[in-house]
Amino acid sequence: MFDLAVGGVGFNQCERFRDQRGRLAVDFLRRHGVEHRRPLVDPAFELRLGESRASVTIGGVPFADELGSGVVVVDYRSEWVTEFELIADVLRSVLGKRALVVEHVGSTSVPGLAAKDCIDVQVRVRLLDEDELVRLMSEVGFRCRPEAWNRVEVSSGVECRKLVFAPPVGGRTCNVHLRIGDGPNVRFALLFRDYLRADDAARTGWGAFKKRLAMSASDLFDYGQIKAPATEVLMAGAERWALETNWSPHPSH
């Protein structure tokens, strides 16, 4: 079972934040018998930290109407399945044949897993025509997130384009991820989901870790930056599971 201790450390200074992030990841690794032989924080981390935090603080993420009381991780809620379906129906109607597959991904897609109360939806498209997709999504109120990390992500060493949309003002909290066909970032999202659905110990431990982390780092930026290296460890286990079970990505809810 995963058991990542999270201390009550403030994250006001970049150096203290970086050190805490590293300690959490190292502890997570050691508890799973893994020697992490590369730096947990790359050399450009401090530079990106200032730039990224500025984007979060100056009205970038989340939008003003999404601001709440910080990160809150709750126990699994069965209604997330139905709420995903409602969002998916809207997306299929708006995007038509452009939406090859609409999938429930992220923590709310895993029965029994504690999560932030935010539905993650993955829409696979053949082409990422930004102008056309933003126009269509805007017609029903979805807002394209402008930050660089919501436009490009790296999966399996490959830089992948994407678009991420926030819900309409007043709409159900969600993130809609538009990704190209069968790209490595699509595979990553499905492997994360399917591994945690299949492995009881990983699911229980990951949920407990997120709850404890949210109690110590309720700021959205801090929470995400600390969780990132632990996610790498989790996904290393997922890759082993994929090999052992002959897993391959396939469309499903």
C-alpha cells in the first residue's frame, strides 16, 4: 500500500518548496523499493516555478469563477459516472464526427478512488484544428485554457499538442482534454485509469496520498508540483502492470 507522509510545510519560498517536493518523492520511491537515479527536479525548475506560479496567480488557472477554497480531495462519488455522461453527450453533440471517442479519465473515472470533485474528459480527435475546435466549444460556453502547459504535454518523451477547456460559467466543474487520436498522451491517460481500476493497493494508496497532500498543500499550484514526481513513480508501476497483463488502450468509460 502507498503511504506517502506529507508534513505541514509551507511553500512560500521556492527553495523550501523544491526541497519538500523532492523529499516527498524520495520517500514515495523508497517505500516502493525504487532507486530514483536522476534528479527529481530538473535544472530549469526554479525558472519555470516563477513563470508558472505567475500564470496561476494572475488569473490564468483557474478562471475567476472557478476559484474556491483551495484543493479538496473527497471520497469517491458514484454520481461522477452520470455527470461524465451528461458532459459527454454535450461534447458529442457539439463536435459531431470530430470527436472520435469521448472517454472518462482522471481520478473521478476510477471507482473507489478519492479525488478532487472535477470531472476529467478526454476527447480524441483526428486533427487538432484549434480555430475550429475553439469556435465550436465556445458556442456552448466552454473556455479554452490559454496556459502553455494546457497546450503541450510530454508523454513517453514525445511532445504532444492538446487543448484543454474549462466548463461554461456556472457549469459542472470539469476539464475537457482534446488530444490527437492514439497519441502517447492518450495512452497515458487510459493507462493511469485502467491501472488504478485494476490494482486495489495502488488505488487505496494513491487516494490516501492525495488526501494527505491536500491537507498540507491546499494551493492548486503547490499541490500539482508536489504530486508530479509521485505520479511518475505511480506510472512506472502502471507500465509494469501493462506488461504483465498485456494491457493495451481501448475506448471505454
